Amino acid sequence: MLIALDLDGTLLRDDKTVSDRCRRAIADATAVGHTVVLVTARHWLGGRVIATAAGVGGLLVCSNGAIVYDLAAQSVREQVNLDTEIARAFVKQVRADIPGVGVAWETAEGGYRDAIFHSLSDPTPTPYGKVVQLREDIEDDHPITKLLVGHATLQCHELIERLPVDRHEVHVWNSGGWFAEITSTQVSKANALATLAGELGLTADDVIAIGDQPVDIPMLQWAGRGIAMANAHPDVLAAVHEPTASNEEDGVAIVLEALTG
């Protein structure tokens, strides 16, 4: 069985730690032959730190599926880029349509943000090692895997409603943060997970996926068993019919313990 776990709001508690119970449940599931993979909106630089804390090896699906990172080789195995010209046109349109918007973008190597996005971001240092540099405009030095768009007064769902997605070939995601995330139309957690399952000789019926945010819905609906956290976004709870306990109540561990007896 392939077990796909979202991170924030799912495996991670609200303080961004992995509980001892969840860590033991992952170890027990792996010991009996299940494959556990973390599937996250986070950049691999942050995701691999959490994978180590959770005791998960193998492959890490990150950036909403835009990057697959090999934890053993410590290298990016696959990436799906957002076309640079599409990204530039999208950013130009967003800045024209929504005054005060801040923009950031990720590459396989790290990330960049403009001055507005930087001013809106949490200044507290994190242990996740993501390289972030200030830059106002997209350059050609590194392919883009994901754009991030935020605003000081617009909530994420309000911002998403105003983004010019009808004029540009992009997917817009809500991962639960204060910003919207934009990727290539080829990118989703579901697509990355389906590819990984195929490489393992598995079908959707052999996959369990657990998540909590709208970005997880395609993955949860594709998997043979899609499970929503009790703390999940209302859209997730409406789309997925099997629940588990909240992230604070070790909902992931409850699912895994049932598999291992």
C-alpha cells in the first residue's frame, strides 16, 4: 500500500512538529511493507527536514507536485516548470489588476520575493533552510516551479477570485496559507502521486491519501481511500467521505495503526 500524507494540518501538529505517536505509526507501517510518502506544498528544502523528523525516506512530493525530491540521493528527481513567459505575463497582469499585491516565486534551488511580499511575510527565521532572496522581477537564471501571490488586506479566497486565471494557462491552489499558489496546469499532488504509484506497479486502489486543504482534494479523490482530517477545510470535508481525527489528535496515526493492527 502507498500512503500519501500531507504535512501542514495533517501530519504536522499546529506547532509544526511530528508527534511521537505519528512517528511510531509511520515506522510500524513501513516495517510491514507499506510505502509512506510525504506530499506537500512546501519546498523540498523544508520538506526534507520534516521527512527526517518523521522518519520518512524515499521520495518527497513537494511544491504541490511540481517537484519530486529523492531523499536518499539528496537531489531533485523530477520537476514540472511554469513557463517563464506565462509567469511573467501573469505577474504583470496581477500587479495591474490588484494594487498592493506581493509576488514571490520558487525554483528548485530556492526562492525569490518582491519587496511587498517580503513585507507581508513572517520575519521569524525557520529551520527549513529555504533560500529566499529579494528580487522585483522574474529573470531567466532558474526555471520557476511555483508562484505565490499575497495581499495585505485581501483574504486568500478573495485574492483567488480576482486572479486573471481565465487569461493565463495556470493552476491556482489554496494550501491554507495567506497567499495563493500558482503552478503549471500539469501540476497537482494527484498527478505526481499517480506517477509515483505507477512506477511502483500500483493503481489508485492501492493508495491511501490523507489531507486537509483544497489543494489536497484532487489527490484525495484520486486515491482509492481519500481521508480528510477533522480539522480540514469545509470544501475537503464535503468532497471526501472518510474522516479521521484532527492533526492535534493524531488522526494520521489512527489511520496507520488500523493498517498494522
